[in-house]
Amino acid sequence: MNAYNGKLVNKYPITNTFMFYQKYNPSIAINVSIMRQGGVVAYPTEAVWGFGCDPYNNKAVKKIFALKQRDPGKGLILVAATMKQLSPYLTKINSQQRDQLEKTWPGPVTWLVPNNGSIPSWISGDFSSVALRVSAHPYVHDLCKAFGGPIVSTSANPQGKPAPRYRWQVCRYFNQSVYLDNIATGCVGNRQQPSEIRDLISGEIIR
């Protein structure tokens, strides 16, 4: 068990992966507390389980790279509850480009947006753009809303392994890891593939 705010919290609470979403999910408050203290959590998205943390906490981001065995130069996606939460990063786009974002958000489309310098280098990696998304998944929306801003979003799997669609797969991958602090309650959405990635400037579909 881990201690947060003076209380002991189960590292991986036992839950039913196929539970229906409730109006209040207690794991949201737990995960927000963990992320604010530099921890890493796993949570369900539209298609797969993902890792999340405070994007401005370099130590937390390093934990995610260690979990995934991923090259930091590849950067990470930020996911938000609303487009307003991403507004600090959208100062280099024009009205037509903003309209493109609004047409696909909230939804399973990640856009590569010109980096205006307000995002940490450990998020943008080796790129001149940042990857942003507004999620339509209820858990992700509520988690980002409660956190008060965007969080890191990257699939919860070691590099080269299949992205997990079930909670038990996340447990199997990372049960022995000291870097993962909690796994949410909930289940993924109906999409079969992770979010599509598009370049906002060129319109190219990256994934």
C-alpha cells in the first residue's frame, strides 16, 4: 500500500473491469491526488488503457518513460477535458485551424500543433510540435476536469508489447513495478484502435 495525504491507498485496488460508469467514481479523486504528488496512474481511454501524470512534473514523466522503456525523444500526448484546458498551447494557430480542432474534439483524434514554447521539453521530445487531444471518454474527461488541466496520455504497455484493453493486462505488465502507483476503476470505450494522429499544419495522417 502507498500513502497519500496521510492515508493508505491500495496500490492496485481490486475492481470489476466491466463495471458501468457511475456518476461519481472514487478512483478519480485518488488518482488526482496521486498525480499532484508526482505519481503515475493507469486509466481507461476510448480504446486502450493509458498512463497519466502531471505533465509539468519531470520526475513523474521520467517514471512513465521507464515503465514503457520508451525513448524520451519521442515525446508524449497531452489529453484534456475541454479545449479551454489546452488554450495555452494553441496561440500559434489561425481561426481555420482552430475550427478543425473544434470539429474533431472531443473525440479520438490527436492533433500535432505547433509548439509555442509553453510546453516542457520532456513532453514535446525532439519535435517542433505538441500532441494534443480532448477526450470524449467519461473517465478521462472527469479525471482531467478534477485535475484542473491536461495530463499525460500514453498507452500503458512496455515498448513493443500490445496496448492493453483490460485492467488485468495492465496488472500483468506492471505488477512488480515501483513506478506505477495506481490503476483506475473503469473500462475502455468501444474503439478498436488508439486515437488517430494528424498534423494540423500539413493535414497528414500520422497514425
